[in-house]
Amino acid sequence: MSPDLGRVLIVVGTLIVILGVTSVLGIRLPFGRLPGDIAIEGRNGSLFIPITSMLVVSVVLSVIATILFRR
């Protein structure tokens, strides 16, 4: 295994642990219902499309990946 893969696995594992702890404690993450997210509610159901939330997550993950794989 390469050292880069080891770093990625450590970061991913740490993020999973952090998400697990926050979900067990009932802490809501600050994502969802941001301006730009689409929420359609009707009588028979609802539809939520988190466009802005996914853009924020994508930027954060891109920055982390850039830092990890910088040579």
C-alpha cells in the first residue's frame, strides 16, 4: 500500500467516526436547507434536492483532496 492511500483511508475513517458521533449525539449538521436548495412539498409527499449543500460538500472535499495529494 502506498503512503498516499494510507492517508486517504485515515482521513475517510476519521470523517466517518465524526459523522457517527454527531448522529449518535443527535447533533444536526449545518447542511441542508441552504439558500439554493430546492424543496417541493405537496399533499402526497415531498421532494428535496440539495444543490447548494452538495456544492459546498464538493468544494470542501476538493480542498481536502488537494491538500492530501499535493506533491
